[in-house]
Amino acid sequence: MPTSTLPHWTLRQSLPQDVEAIAELRAEVMRPDLERLGRYDEHRVRQRLRDAYAPEHTSVIEADGSFAGCVALRPAEDGWWLEHFYLSPALQGRGIGSAVLRGVLDRADAERIPVRLDVLQGSPARRLYERHGFTPEREDAVDVFLVRKPTP
């Protein structure tokens, strides 16, 4: 059972050589939802990350000095697009994801810009985003697109 104490974590700028660790974590974290939707392909899940990887917009999450996940914040037409937000399953439910997300949203609020993202239909991650003020904008058979407008 996970402990409720928040491990020591930090964010650092992603480097080009982080791509494979992130691709592997993406495959691990997304596998249950992709399998449930009948869309898991062990090569494609990694290659989509490699093809979209932008180290200049990505931060690596380190917990107790080790790779623990990542989050990307890409500039969009009218705000930011939050993507590639993955956290090691061993660390989920311990407050790191919420703390990272709060930091992102504090920056967006300070700049008065909206943040958008998408989650797979039925993903438990949707609850995290909705707890932090994201609301559905549109959806299709696979994805739910959420938005969070800046708060004062």
C-alpha cells in the first residue's frame, strides 16, 4: 500500500537522451487503457512519443534522485497544451502528480492562459484533471478533450 508521504521530487529540463526512458514509461502507463480500448500496439505506443518528443517543452520528474516521469507543456494557439504527463506507477497516488499539475496551473493562472489536454476514454487520470478544474470541451470514441480556464 502506498505511503501518503510525498517523496522528495524535482523537475529538470528534459534532454534529447531522455526520450527512450520516457517512451518506455509511456508504454507502461498507457497500456491498461489502450488495451481496454483495443488500441495497444507495443511499437506504436513508443514511436508516437518519439515522433512527438520536444525536449524544449518537456520536464523530467525525478523522485529521490531517480527518473520518475515527465510532463510537457507546449505552446498552443490560445494557451498551453499539456501532454506526455506520465508518472511511474510505483509513485502514483502519493501526491507527486497533483503537485506537478498544481505548479503548471499556477504558471498558467499567473499568465492568465487556458490549459488544454486530452485523456483516453475511461482513463482514471481524468479524475485528477477534473479535481484541478478541467472540464470537458469535446470527446470522441477514443479521447476526451479537457480545458481549464485560468483562475484569479
